[in-house]
Amino acid sequence: MKTKDGVEINEEIKWKDICPGGTVAYPGSADLFKTGDWRSMKPVFKAGECKQCLLCVPVCPDSSIPVKDKKRLDFDFDHCKGCGVCVKVCPFNAIDFIKEGK
Amino acid sequence: MGKLTEIRWHARGGQGAKTASLLLADAAFNTGNYVQGFPEYGPERMGAPITAYNRISSEKITIHSNIYEPDFVVVMDESLIDSINVTLGLKDEGAIIVNTERPWKEVREQFKDYGGSVFTINAREISESTLGKYFPNTPLLAAVVKVSKIMEVEEFIQTMEDSFKHKFASKPEVIMGNMNALKRSMEEVRGYED
Amino acid sequence: MAYNFKEAMNKPERLTGGHRMCAGCGAPLAARGVLRALKEEDQAVIANATGCLEVSTFTYPYTAWKDSFIHSAFENAAATISGTEAAYKVLKRKGKIKENYKFITFGGDGGTYDIGFQSLSGAMERGHDMVYVCYDNGAYMNTGIQRSSATPKYAETATSPIGTEVLGKQQFRKDLSQVMVAHEIPYVAQTTFIGNFKDLHEKAEKALYTEGPAFMNVLAPCPRGWRYETADLMEICKLAVETCYWPMFEVVNGEWKLSYRPKKKLPIDAFLKPQGRFRHLFNPGNEDMLQEIQADIDKKWNQLLKRCGEEIE
Amino acid sequence: MAIRDRLSGNEAIAIAMKQINPDVLAAFPITPSTEIPQYVSQYVADGEVDTELILVESEHSAMSACIGSQAAGARTMTATSSCGLALMWETLYIASSIRLPITLALVNRALTGPININADHADSMGARDAGWIQIYSENNQEAYDNFIQAVRIGEDKEVQLPTMVCQDGFITSHAVENIELIEDEEVKAFVGEYIPVASLLNAKEPIAIGPYDSPHYYIEHKRQQAEGMNKAKEVILKVAEEFEKVTGRKYGLFEAYQLEDAEAAIVIINSTAGTAKAAIDKMRKEGKKVGLLKIRVFRPFPHEEICDALSHLKAIAVMDRSEGFSSIGGPLFAEVRSALYEAENRPMLINYIYGLGGRDVTTTHIEEVYNQLFSMINKNQTGQVYRYLGVRE
């Protein structure tokens, strides 16, 4: 992510270059921040079992169940924190919940 | 600094001393003077004694303090005389103007310790007979101007007429009443036993 | 507009992942749920009171919000957005802005029930065209779980601890939704996350597209503060509703309407038991505390039924 | 063509607001600034301005609404005094840190307690580190002129900071005096159109304002903010120069009155400077070399310029109309003494705390101060540095 003047915003940025007032002109830039490594448990999407009821979609606190053409895709593991709420709401046991790294 | 005239007004909250000081400032301003008009700095409560001030000068005024040695004092409510030393600091070459129905002699007697001139004006009578109601400001303004000579009487009358015409455009009777009050006050303000 | 679940889910996300809320937090569900009710073509400005949601969704330089967003302080989110809304009105009038904007404020119970209550009350009274959404997790979670006026009676928090003499918070929670109804604003709703989010969605839609101020109180469980397993979020919400701890209702121009009536009201134990913050209530000798809570729930439920013109139990 | 008029300080600010025609005014009444939003409310009621009023429930909300509004790209103003400014304290910092050029008319009044409604600089001095430009006014004319200039100063691209324009409660806010107003069209042309650097309401570029800022970035943001204040000095002078072209009235960072050949001087802020000028005129006639430095811009503080202007003096009294409870003097004293550290020959320097809570200050008091300075010069001894003027001993 860069400032308007094209300077990369990272912990090396100098005071003259940093965004005035901390105002950020990149809506949704948190997408670049990966919270996937917070996971200790991991949901596993079983596409074959999924009936595309989408009940798992609104319960995800991390907006990590992408939907395209009214069908859910596999998890966005860049951001999924492994809370397991989706696992519990799935009426079809289409999401497994396993230890991360397995 | 050119000729500076300082005036202090005594009244009770709600009687219009602040307005009177502002009207005097207006009149003096309209006749080309530098002016200040300000109330005693603080809250104004109905009935409580209040003070207002005027500075009028031919040159720019920079002082921003209260007035402790006024040239003129105006007492809008004579019941204050018993409780407040209204002549405090008043210059002997100056004068005090009291709004009263009593004879001049009696009032003069009341201020026997004051070495300057004492003037009286019956603002109530003048106001009620010309305006039908008690609005002491116009008579008192006229009295102050007459006594203090801070502006030419002709100029004063002209500027007041302009301002009444502006303020009461739709009420010619009010303009007329005020002008009558003004002229009568100029004649009836009393400074000598006559 | 009738709720089409799949179409709602198909809308582009207006709150991205990559924010730093706890795993399993309820607050982002409230934010996502409300934002989904926006028409896609409508712009929004979101204000946020200081709190978990705010510090986690906008940590420099990462914002999780796709819409314009402003945070100024803890107690003034409603006042801040009222300034933005007023600016919009005048700039629109002057022809400087073409787009349609909606103004939404999110605040936790701390920023809403307590420190931000004055600014909320003022903004509602002034009649700004805005929606204030409280995500109520029943304590000051951002500072480490201290009691708020939304904390339920006898709940354990860091400032209402379990001691030898005193067990948890000693007061019942403030009924903020009712206080907001007393402001006589066009729309007040209380809801939480149930099933396919129809209730939240429809209420958000009404709140957003009713002219004037609207208030939504959304129960948003906090697994850390309430001490339950993160995966149980939806179950906890369901129990809150089925026990009538958190009834769902709306008040449209002063008319109360119950949104959901449990077929059989569950005893309050069902909601309290899964939560560690109430564990002490289930120790022998504390039965009277449970009874007291139940009696309070029953009383308030009946009051609500009456207001909504429903048959009293 | 200048318009000759007579107005109170509050009226003067209100007229300036009317001429500027801001997009939004958010305010809560507090004596003695109350009249300002009242007048503007009347302008709105009479359709004389396009301004959207937000009549909030507290000053905290007033500044919060100003933040929300200015961040939305609207030119925004407010007015307050005393405890009102104190209640804004938190949000003053927020406004300046997110670089919002809000304009605030401050009518200086003592802070409670005990409660007192009269002139005193405790309010603005308490906010001196909040990152706001502070401009002070001796009388209604300066309040008016400063307020119009403030809009330009704060909005300057190099500055992007909020500005408060201060005047003394009651003493100038409620006193009617002569004033020269600028024609409406000239004011409009002078302040120009507000073009925000970024706006919440720019659909092409949504922004996020007010982040959680970690230690990795916070100090860089503060350093950058400080640069805005550093740059403000030259912008203030540039704007003053343009203002002079329109009005013929000259403004600098401070005003030096009879200072050039003076031996004894006072440094002072706001209305008492006028009283001091009258005292100086009198004493000059008596052959006494007395002068005055009146602070116009307190933030940014013009250290070098003040040092240059004062270093030739023999003795100086710095006059503070607020206590700092530092036990060595008020805030203005601290600044002036610090500025004079760079002087080769430092004048003797004392501090007077004066006029707290509206205690009246006359020319006699000012003469007393000069006499004290001459006594110091004669004895070549400073004596007590931290003094009170007009307190009953």
C-alpha cells in the first residue's frame, strides 16, 4: 500500500511521507493484513457435502467465506481465524473442524 | 487623545440602562465620534442594581477598563440613591442626572455633598404623555446630550429621527411620539431653581 | 423489500477480513449484517465509537471498511456523525455532492449506554438522518471486560468480580432500547443473530431507509468476556432469544411490535449456564439469585407483551 | 469600500461568520460567547446564510460535530468560552491531529472554580498544547479581522490546522465600539472556496479517518503535524499581507507599540493592551521610555521575532491573565523568558499575574507596573520575579 505520493507505507516510512492525520485513502486495505496465522483450528470445506444453503456466510466474523454467483467458495485462509462458528451452523456437516497444521 | 467624555449609568436589571448606553453610543457614533458602550461585565438579573458605561471621544479609544471617574452619571432609578453611592468618583466639573418626579430642589439637597451640578428629568411623565407608556430611554438620552454637550443638539435630533424612522418605519405615531419626547426632554431637563 | 437471503449473501462485502477482532466475535456480524442492508449503489459514511470494533478495524494503515469511516473518540460517535450528516445536507443542497449517502454509527455498550449516551441522546433529539447501531456485548470488552450499565445482574466482570461477600454485578442492566423509544424517534429495533439473519437484515433496512434517526440494539456475544466456546456464537444468541433474555422487537413511530415469540419460553438457566461469567450462579445455595433473575425476565417479558398488544403469559 | 459601523466583539465575530457563510456551525451556548451562535441562528432564520446549524447538547458534541463536518469537506465553525473549551479538550486534540481546519471563536473567560464568567485566559492557555493555532485580539476590530484571516490560515495546504481566534469576555465581546467592516463580496473573495484535501463524502475516494496508531507510526504523525504549525508562521504573515491590501490594516505576529526606543516594556495579550497603550501615551508625555509588545499569535509562538524585538530593553514585565500554577509564573512568561534565552544581553524579566476572573485593570495599574520596572532598572536588581498585580495583600 502506497501513499498518494507513491511512498510505500510500512514501518520504514519517514515523517514527511506519512499520510497527514493518519487518514487512509485505501478502503478495505485491511485485506492486506493476514490474520490467518491466528488460527489454531481450521475449518475444512467439503464441497461435495455442501448444499449451498449459505447459512455459514453471514456468521463469519472475518468475512472469510467468499460468495460468487450465489455459491460459496472455499475459505479465505488468509483471514479466517478458525473460530468454528460456521462449522456449528452448517446443517449438512459440510465443514470439518481440524487442528491447524494437520 | 481628544476630548474624552465618560458616562456612568445606574439602573436596575431590566430597566434598560444597557440599552440606553448602547443608544447613546449609537447616537454619538452617528455624529462622527469614537464610542464605547458597555455594561458592567457580568450577568444581568431583573431588579439587581446594574451599571453601564459610555466613553465618547473625537479620537480612537483604546482603554478597556471600567470607568471610575466619570464626567457624568445618569440615575435611571432614583430608589438606588439610598443604597448606592452614585456620585462615587464623579468629577466636580461634571454633573449627575436623576430621573425623578420630585422637584429639583429636593434632589439637589440629597446631593449636597457633591460639588458638581445636579439635573433632574421626569422621564416618566414625558414618556407617558408622548408615548403612552413608560420608556425612559428617549427622555434620558436627550437629557444626557443636553447636559453633557457631547454632540450638537441639532445633529443629535437629526440622527435620532433617522434611527426612529428606520426602527419604526411602519409606525409613524411612534416616531412622532419619540421625537416629541426628545424635544420636550431637552427643554424640561432642570439644572437650576427656576 | 422482501428478504432474499441468497441475494443478500451475494452482495459485495463492505467489511473486509484482515481486521483484528477476536476469533468468533459477534460485533463484525452486526456490522456486516447492517451494511448488507444498504443498496449497493448507496454510499455510506460510518462512524465508530472507540472500542473493540474501532481499534481492530482501523489500525493504521489498514481499514477493514470499504466505505468512508470516521473515528474521533469514545463518547462522541453520534455527535461526530451528526456533523457529517449536516455537512452532507448543506453540500448536497449546494450541488457539491451528487451521490446518495447513508450515515451509520457503530458503538459498543460502553460507547452507547454509558459514556456516549449524552451525545447519542442529543443526536437522536436533533433528528439527524442516521442509524445508530449498538453492538451490545454487555461489558467494556476493549479495556478488559469491566462492568457496564448493560452488564446483566450477577455477571462476573473485572470490576464486578466474584468475591466472598459480593457475587458479580449487583444491578440489573439498563433497558436502553426502551430509553431510545422514549426519544420518540421514527424507528427503534432490538435484534440479534438468528438463523439466516432475516430479522437483522430487515430491521437494518428499515432503519437505513426510514428518514430521520433510527436506533438498533444488537446483542453481540463476546466469547472472551462471556466465557463460552467461540463456535457456540449462534447457539448463545438463540438461547438469549428463546429464554426472552433478549427479546426481538421493533417500535415504528411509537408502535411496538414483537418480532418473535418463542413457542415455549425456556428457563433463563439455559442462557446462563453455558457462560463462564455466570458459573457461580449454579453453585449450591445461590438458587435464589437465579430465581431473582428469572422473575425479572418474566416481569419484563410480560411488560413487553403488553406493549406489543400480545397475549400475556 | 470599508463600512463604518459600531459593534460589540461578539457582533463583529457574528458578522464575520455571516460574510464567510460557513457550511456548518455547531455550537452550545456559554457566557460570554453565547451571542455568537444566537446571531448566526437569526441569520439562518432570516435566510441570510446557507449554513447548516447543529445546536448540540454540549461543547464536547459541538467540537465532535465540527470534526465530523469538516472531515466531510464542509467549512465548519464554532464559538465557545471557558468550561466549554475545557469540555472540548479531548476533541481539540483530535481536530488538530486529523488536520481539520475548523475555525473557533473563543471568548476568553475564567475557568471554574469558583465559577466566574469574566475575562481571563485560563481557557485558551489550557488548550495551548492542543495543536491549534491561537490568534488573540485586542478589540472588536481585531477579532473581526483575525477571524476572517483565520479561515485562510488554517485551510492553507501547508498548514491544515484548526485555528482559534480569542478575545476578552465582556470587555470586548460585549462592548460596542467603532469598527470598519469589509464589504461582503470582498470577504467572500478573500476567504475563497474551501477545497478539502480529502473528504468523507468523496465517493470516488472513500477515506478512513482517525485510526488506532501504533508506536510504529504515531510519532511520525506528530512530527508531521508539528510541521504544519511550523509552517503556519509564514502563512499567517502571507495572509496578513493580503489582508492589508484589502483593508489597509496591518497585522504581524505581534504588535510593537512605542517599543523601539523603550527601556521598560510589558508583554501582554488581548484587551488590556489597549489600556496599556493609553498608559504609555500618558507616560511618554512625561518623558518616560515605555513600550509594549502585544502578542497576536501565541501558537505558533514567534520565539525568534520576539527575542529580536525585546532584547534591547532594560526591563520587561510579562503579563499573564491566567495562572499556570507552575510557581514561577504564567504560560506567557514561560514562553517569553524561553525566547529571550537566545538574546546576547538579556533584559531583566518579571511576571505579573493580573486580571484573573475579570478583575479590572486600569491605566493606573499599568503605570504601576512601569514604575516597578524603572525601580528595577535604577537599582539594577530584578527582585521578585513572580508577582501579582492588583491583588489585596
